[in-house]
Amino acid sequence: MNLFRTLIIVTLGLTALPAFALSDNGQAQLQQLQARWAEINYQTPEKQREEAFAKLVTQADAALANEPKAAELLIWRGIILSTQAGAKGGLGALGLVKQAKASLEQAMAIDPQALAGSAYTSLGSLYYQVPGWPIGFGDDEQAEKMLTQALAINPDGLDPNYFYGDFLQRQKRYEQARAALEKALAAKDRPGRELADKGRRAEATALLQQVESKLQ
């Protein structure tokens, strides 16, 4: 059983000014990370993804070397590490998700509102997808806490609603899952995130169909 195959994390659109504002160069690097992540996650053959994500982690590290207090870059480092873990699969990915968790927690400590609270979305997603003790740090109660906090910050966002819907359907709370997924699909498009939005909407549509089948 591949314990990490389903790990696919994405962040939200840029919104409020963070505690440590990105420079113009940092902003450009952030956009490059976002665009490349979407290309790898949705367009790159599965067997090539782990290596591609590993290279993207190196790019994120280089950006952080210049702006170590940039919560947005720390969030994206966590996101890339998480999806690299999903591409790697198995218990060998546990080290990657632990690094991702640390990066997301560091971002949250700097600016919990960064990227519309997407550190909460990403960390919440890890908590329900990673195995629990003694193998990993998975915790469904903590997952729901993080995901509902993300929704408090960004109630109409595509990603927080999608991941909350995914969490709820895994808990067999199908009526609530359907509502969350329908809200995800009603979310507004994010400028510059067209590929990521297209991929996420396809995932939400497929998951909603599964939920609907459970309710029949």
C-alpha cells in the first residue's frame, strides 16, 4: 500500500500584505514556483514527477536564502515537499512530509494570514493524509482544526473547500462533503493560476461524483 500516493497539495491565490513583504524579485520567484508546480503536478508524466519536484525544492530553497522570512516562500516549499512525497510514495516519503510540516509551521509562525491562510490548508491536508502514530504524525482532529481555520480565513476559496470536502468524505460525512465540494467548484478563478485551477476543479468534480454515488 502506498501511504503517500494521494498527497497533492496546492496553495491559494495571493491576497493580503504579509508581515514580511516580498521584494519584486521574491514575488517573481514565487510566481515561478507556482507555475512550475502546476506544470509538474498536472502535465508531467507520473514517473518523472519526483525528480522534477526535487529540483523545484532546490529552487524554493534558493529563493528562501534571499528572503528567509517570506512566509509565502516557506508555504510553497512545504507544498512542493508534500507533492514530492506523494510522487515518491511509501514510507520513504515520511522524511519529506516532516520537512514540509516544519516549513508550513514556520510560515504560520511568521504570518498565519499569508496566501489567504493556505498554510492551514496545506498542513491540514497533511494531517489527514499522513499515517498516524507510531508511523507518522497524522491526526484527524488536528486536520479538521486546521482546515476549518483555513475556511475561516478564506471561506470561498477553491482549495480550502476542496480539501475539507476530501477530508469529510474520508470521514463518511457525505452531506457535508458534497456541500464543501460544490462550494469549491463555485469558487472564482485565480488570475495567473489557470492550470492549477483547471486541475483542482477536475479533482473536485471527480470527488463530488464519488460522494454523490454514496448518497444515492
